[in-house]
Amino acid sequence: MTLTRRRLLCIAASLAASPVVGQTSRHSWQGRAFGAEVSITLHGPPVQTQTALDAAKRLISETEARFSLFDPGSELSRLNTAGALRPSSDMYAVLQIAETAHHLSGGLFDPTVQPLWQALALGRDVETARAAIGWHRVSRHKAQIRLEKGQALTLNGIAQGYATDRIAALLTRHGFENALVNIGEHRGLGGPWRLEVSDPTYGPLARRTLTNSAIATSSPLATPLGEAGHILHLNRKPRWSTVSVEADSAALADALSTGLVLADLAKIRQVSQHQSIRRITLIDFAGNLTTLQT
């Protein structure tokens, strides 16, 4: 069985996540979204929990449908096909976070790599696809998002984190103070919640604890696509086997863990000093682990 990046994270969480709270009943739900197993763990009364989980499942479905590359009717697919549209508030919010990650990573996080991904996966002309890459060429306004000719976006490196944040916010509105949300990335309300950072080659290598924070992990070789794996850039190849980012939001952690796979250590040290970042864990291709913490 091939372990995708998301599947790898799910296994690590199911084995290692452990809340240190025992005053209320624990309730868990598992399902599938964004092509992987997802889960929510709550502590609270059964009736309140079921109401919140039902609302969360609806929101997961809505968010996945908005950002799916496989549904031709999704907002993202319609943008890629038409080249322009008036964005929903969710789409605009995700693109704003993508802009932040693009800036912090020095351009390494770039959602416009979708044509290159398709070219490599389908055997199309790679040079034509490369010519379409460029986040700075995407016009982003609340009234309209516009792509240049030949461009297409992938939000696979941020949408799961955004969904995780949305579910966490929903649970907070429902009155929950202790919950672990895993929609491909993890966000803990309350805590502490214990998880493992796992590498597709070397297995579990580090333990981490979430308390009102989020963690996202990217491993380019977890999903094979040519020699460099599935995380692509115009002129960079992955420098790390796994990058794990702990931050205030899962969306930002998701995007940065994706982009920083391509970064040198100096850039990652710089990013680790940002006020929203709590810790960055790096695993190189020899299995060596480096931790950067403010």
C-alpha cells in the first residue's frame, strides 16, 4: 500500500494522539475527505457532541466541494476553466493566506504550479506548463480573481489546513474547549494533544504536543510524481524529506510546510521567527532531524 502524505499523518495521529483531559466523555468521528481519512475528537455531552459533529460533517463536505480539482463544478475548477470568477468569501480568504505563505517562503509556496503537475502526470509538454507558472500574475480582488492564459491553481497545499481551521472555529462556536481536528492537518483546541511527526522513509521520528495550536506536515516523496515527488516549483527541487510546521493556524502551517520543503536552512530559520510560527521540524533525506523554535 502506498502511503500518501495525508494517510501518513492520519496513521501517526491515530496511534499517538492523546488528550490529557478526563472530566467529560470522549467522542470520536472518522470519515473521508480531500482523498484521505479525517477525524474529529471531542470532549463533551453526547447530545451537544452529535449536533456539533453533524454540523462539522456538512462543513467539511461544503469546503471540499469548493476546492476540489476533481469536481468540474467546484469553484476552483470553474476558476481554472474560465480563467476568472467572482470569488466566494472562502476562496478569497484562502488566496489571501496563500499570498502570506508565498511572501514568507520567498515565493516557494506557489499555487500556480498546477499546469506543471498535470504535465508531469499526463505526459504533456513540460516547458509550456513551466511558462504558465507565476503567482504574481494572478489578479486577486474581492470582486474578481483572474488568471493569465494557460494558468491554473492547485490549493492542495492549503485547502486541508483551511478546512481544519474552519471546523475548529465551528466547534468553538458550539462551546467546545477540548477537541482535536484532523482534516489532513491537525488543530487542537485546548489540550495538550500528543502526536507524532512521521517520515515516509524513516517512520516516526519526533513527538509533538498541541495546545490551542496547529501542525501540518509535508513529505514530497509520500506521493510519487517523478524523481522529486509531488511538491513542485518552477526551478527548485525538494531539499527535505519531511517538513512539519506548528503555527497558530492550520492553513498557514499547511502552506508553509509545503513551500519550505524546497527551502534552504537559512530561509527556514527566517520563517521560524515569524510571530505566527511556534516550531518547525525538519527531516533530511538521510533521516537527520532538526528542530527550530522561537
